[in-house]
Amino acid sequence: MPVNRSGQVINVQATDSIVGATIDAQVGNTTQVIDPMGKTFAKFAQLSAKDALKNAQIRTDTTAGGVIGASKTALLVTASDIDLQATAQSLKLLSDAYNKQQPKTPAQ
């Protein structure tokens, strides 16, 4: 695969959904796994408990270029405890299913 001037490989992947394929890149004896959904599912995993979901906040005043000064936040979700528990459980199941599908790294 060709590289650009700074030695970077640029790989553009067409998909039919938001899910990208995991790519194993190998240079010599070193393998790097590129998982485009890894960070997303790690964030899901952090919200898989009712209290974590209940206390999750988002920035409300971000504009192009960022925020100057103190950032304002709001709760990510406002819902009943029953809805929060159901949502947290769903996120946990989704995260667990994702983790079960990850390839196992062979022992070296």
C-alpha cells in the first residue's frame, strides 16, 4: 500500500453502515490493530450502569473552534430510574456482544 510524504498510509473504507471493519496492519514483526468502533464501544461500556448514565453530561456551548472560558454542561439524559436502568442494561448488552466478537490475541 502506498504511503504519503510523512510515511502515513491512508485507507478509505466504503461501508453500508456506521460500522467499519477492523484492520490488522503489519510492518515487519509488528502488528497494529485498527478498530474504528473501539472507542465508541468503550464509551458505551462506561454508561452501562444506571448511575453512570444518570450522571453523564455533555457540553452545551461548543461551537466551531471550541469553547473559550468555562464550559456549560447539561445532563446527557433525563429519564426515570426505570428507563435509565433499561437503557444502561441495553448498553451493557451491546458492549458485551461487541466484546465477544473481538478476535482473541494469540499468546506470544
